[in-house]
Amino acid sequence: MTWTQWFIFILIIQVIHGLGTWKLYIKAGRQAWEAFIPLYNGIVLMKIINRPWWWIILLFLPVVNLIMLPVVWVETARSFGKNTQVDTFLAVITLGFYNFYLNYVADVSYIENRSLEPKSSSGEWTSSILFAIVAATIVHTYFMQPFTIPSSSLEKSLLVGDFLFVSKFHYGARVPMTTVGAPMVHDTIPGLNKKSYLFDDHFEKRKTAWKNKLQLPYLRFPGFEKIDRNEIVVFNQPADTLLDMNDFTPKRNYYKPIDKKTNLVKRCVGVAGDSLEVRDGYVYINGKKNELPDRAHLQFSYFVQPKTNQFNPAYIKDRYDITDGFGIMNAQNTYYFSAISDEAREKFKSHPNVASITPNIQEKGVRDANIFPHDPNYNWNVDNFGPLYIPEEGKTIAINLDVLPLYKRVITEYEGNTLQVNGNQILINGEVTDTYTFKQNYYWMMGDNRHNSIDARRWGFVPFNHVIGKPVFIWMSWDGASPRWERFFTTVSGSGKASSFLIPFLVLLFGWIGFNKWRKRKAENK
């Protein structure tokens, strides 16, 4: 729905609320009209049920409100003496319409100073868990989200098994567009393997299904910094149409809302307004070779010919820090190494069993059909493509049939326009045009592991409305068998070797625990 449609929907809800509670407001010593005034009626209701006024804010936060609304329905019933389990069940199962029964049929009286303490230990546990979920959902949605590195696309900077905290507020927290879904999970409910949100993912029903009309328009809170070139960014994969990211040939494609597309982490090598080109695997921005931070280590694939015997994987990993897979690819015993950094290659060349190391670089002009923009007129591949302009909000470019393949998805899918080609004419929203002005910023996200990363070279530009946040902290790291203690509590960005803050954290933690025990003992002795 549009913002106007949501505004009308909320007004209708306010009228329904007023019709279902105005007599209850009177019994609580308020005026009937107060039940009908948007926002104000919520503040008054919080006073009636003896809860803090700021609860009304929680009722307007997507996903959080799905937890808070049933709480308010139950609290309203209890404020008028309806405390049984049956009353609680009816308040929830009727989606709050139990209030109509209390308002017009039941003989109820307002309990002004009712106790807010749970009647049982189970009730206390339920209340604690409920508000812990609310608090965690708010933090997860608007401030800091945990994230696990699933692949080696940023190997050496971020490792498979790193557990991150991703800041939502650096670039501005994005308000959830999906309004009905399970809290603190992404697109799948763990253990059940079921979709965690209400949405019809058939492409042909994306604009007609009633479920999809519950989506909020894109809205973002202001951030305090912009995305800088070469920063590591977490975002929703723009072209994600897979139910399972490990199944590249599904029975059908799945159309997903933006905030439920697969979360990815890559390096932003090109920002809005840049002209980007890749030459022999190296990125050039505005004609100059891109200089990566000192913590970044590019990796490429190589063909390695041994002299005699085979390589020992454990020795290769420990001695040369070559962590991605490798294996024999032909009868001549030639090895294919999927990822070797420049530093590792220089050391590996001196290995007594290495006869030659040949980079696996695709020639310029040899087209790879899997590479953006997936058009036969563009002979681009993973190692050589471009140049291309990265769209910037408010900037206007000339549009013609030659460049249209580069920006067709931007114009239609990301910015919601209709596009037709009639002969040599391009029609956008039904009007013939030879220019286009972009509505938002776009970015070019790539992995440092250049031959083992599914990134912008496959799907193209990443719109700003797909950006989730900035990784800031590695709080834990696990290599699959044991912890990497040296990576615990390290920063993601910065120069020089990352230092672990685990020991200072533990000192502060145990110091705080000890101080609290000392303070409690001192209070007891008074």
C-alpha cells in the first residue's frame, strides 16, 4: 500500500477502536470522544490500563506491534475485571473485537488501581519473555543486527564463521517493509523451514495478492555517514529469486519483498557517480586503479603444475594461508586453486614441488553469458568488463538502445517505471524519452575473492534501499572445529592488524559482576 492508503487504513482502525471502546472510556472516567482521536486515544488508553504512555510508540513499530497489540487487548479486558484465561484467549483470538462485547454487552466496572503484578510464576515468565522479545526486536531492527559470514568472498578480511554485529544506524535504519512476520528472524523460521513472513511470492501476483498490500513503502531514518568507497556493507541481494540460495535451478522463481531478500556482505568498490571498469580482475574507478585498505587481500584462482607428488591440504593451509578448496583437474596432475592471495602466491612459488603458477584470467572481449548485463552486445566477463556509470540520485543520463541493457532493471524493477521499446524509440511511463533521471543512489558490491564470489558482476547495481547496514564488530569466530580466539571482539574496519578486545571485555565484565556483588553485600550489612 502507499502512504496515503496506509493513512486511510489507520484512520479506519481508529474509528473501529472508538466504536468498540467509547463506553469503556466513560466507565474509566474519560470522555467518549477521546476514544476516536488518533494517537490521543492511545495515550488515554495507556492511562486507563495503567501502562506508560510510550507504549503507543511500540504499537506503530512494524513487527513489534504484532506483539504489543495482543498485550493491549488483554490489558484492556483486565482493566475491567476480565482476568480469566478464557477472557485472555477471547481477547487475542478475536483480534481485539472482544472489546465490543465488553463495551456493549457485558456488565463491567473499571478497576482503577488494579495490581500489575503477574498472578503466577508462569505469568511472570511470560511477561518477561514477551518484553525481552520486544526489546531485542527493536535493537535488531533499528540499531544492531547479528550476522554470520556464510562464504569466503571476503576471505582474509572476514572469514567463514565470523559472527558480526552490523550497525543499522550508520547509514540510517530502514523501517521494515514487511509488516507481518516473525520477530528477529529473516526469511525462514528456524527448525520449521517455513517462510517467516506473510507474502505471496508468485511473480504474477506481486501487485494483486491481498497479502502483498500489507507492505509498507520504503522509509529510512537519517544516518550519520554515507557509504564510502571500499567499505564492507551488508545488503539484500537485488536479484534474489531463489527459495534456497544453494539451489540455483528452482522449479520457479520467488518474488520477495526487499527486506526479505537474501542478506549478503561485500565490499563497496564503487559508489554513486563513479565510472567503474575491471581490467584483468582489478577494479579501476574513474580511470585510476582502486586502492584497497591494508586489511583487504585480493584473491584470484590459479592453475598450479606440481613437479612430482601431490600437495598436502593441511600443510598448504598452515604454511601459506591458502584456505579455499583446490584439487587436480586433469591427467597431467594440474591443480586448480580457487583462491590465492598475492602474498600467498609469492610464498607458494618457492614451494619445492611447484613447477608453475598460472593465473586463471579470462581474456578481454570473451563474453560470459552469466555476467551483467546479460546482453550479447556486451562482451564482458568476471575479469574484464566496463566501463559503466554507477547511477547517482538526481543525475540525468542520455538513454538509448546501446546503454539501455545497463539501466533497464534500474528503471523498471528498482524505480518502478514502465518501459517499452518501439523501434528506435524508448518509452518510459508511456512517454518517448532520450534521458533518464535516477531516483536513488546505487553501489557496486564485489568480493575480494574475485573468482569465488557471486557479486555485482552477476546482477549489477545495488540500490540504496537494499542496503542494510555496516559491519562494525566481530564478537565471535569459529572455523568449524574450534574458536579463533584472536578474532574475538575485533573491529571490522581500521588499518593495521586487528587487535582483540576480548581480554579487556572480560576484565570489565568480571569487574562489573564483582562490584555488583560487593554493593549488594554492603547494602545487606547496613
